[in-house]
Amino acid sequence: MSKVKKQSDKNVPKGQIRIIAGQYRGRKLPVLMADGLRPTTDRVKETVFNWLMPYIQDSICLDCFAGSGGLGFEAMSRGASTVTLVELNKSAAQQLKDNKTLLKADSIQVVQKNALDFLQSNQQNYSLVFIDPPFRKGLAQQAAQLLSDKGLTDDALIYVEMETDHNQQIMPSHWQLLKEKIAGQVVYRLYQNSPV
């Protein structure tokens, strides 16, 4: 019987994420295990959303390198007004759409596109942005520079997750560092946009 089950599970995603709190608390969503996809751990996610708790309600949220959608779905569950998930990988983007349908989450938009191209053509101002790109490609800094020109409300919060050995990447000078923590090989930071 187990052999039959293994064969039928071939096309089933091999991982899952869990929504920690809010409207969809405890829901588990399937995740495709694509190259470079590193879902944010529950421990890190819990810390980050404790930082963000006073700011999530009614926020306009962007998850630049959505991957599993763990950060964006969590923000939506906790009261974000709208969430845009940008993901380049076609299969991962399709899984995000499937999960959106599963949750009946009309306030989520999934965009299958290169995040840097999306940011260059973006016309929306976001109040909460997640930047958690594949490591060792300099994408966090590139995304930050594009966002520093346009795309943020004046007091927007920006969460950046990157590898610790690249933690000297320069963020825009008008982004004020509010919080910082290191977990293993990952450094995660919360900035606030403070334009002059």
C-alpha cells in the first residue's frame, strides 16, 4: 500500500508553511521546493511579526521575492489591507495562486515576474515591504535601491532578510534601522523609511 501512495504523491509539493496567527491561524499551506526557496522559519517569522504587530492592520503590503508566500500570507492573516506577492519561479507562483484560492483571499495579488523588473515599473506606494531574496546574488541591495526611489509611503516599514556573510550590504541612507537579529546564517532587519 505504501508503494502506491508514494507513486501518487510524486506531483504533490514536498513542504508546507504554517500561518502563525490571525484570521488563518494554524492553517498549513503547501509549498513547492524550488531552487533558492528558503521559507522563513516559524521562529524568525514570530519575531518579525512581533516587531510588526502595531503596524500590520490595514497596511498595503509587498512581498518582493515571495517564494513560499510565508511572509505575505502571514501579513494578510493578521489584517493587511492588500498583499502583493511577486515571484519569478512559474511553479512557485502557481502554488501561491492555488494557496490564495484555498484561503479565498481576494486581498492577495500574485504577480509572476522578476522582482527587480516589477519594482522598476511599480506605480503603487507600499506601507510594508518584505525583501527576502535568494542568497548571494546581491538582490536585497538592488531591491532596496529601487524602492528608495519610489514605491514606499513616507513611514513605510521594510523587512530585509539576508545571509550574515553579506550583512554589510548598504541600505538607503534614509532608511532608519529599527531592529536587527541574527539566527544562524541569516541576519534579519527592520527599517523605516524616513525621507527628509
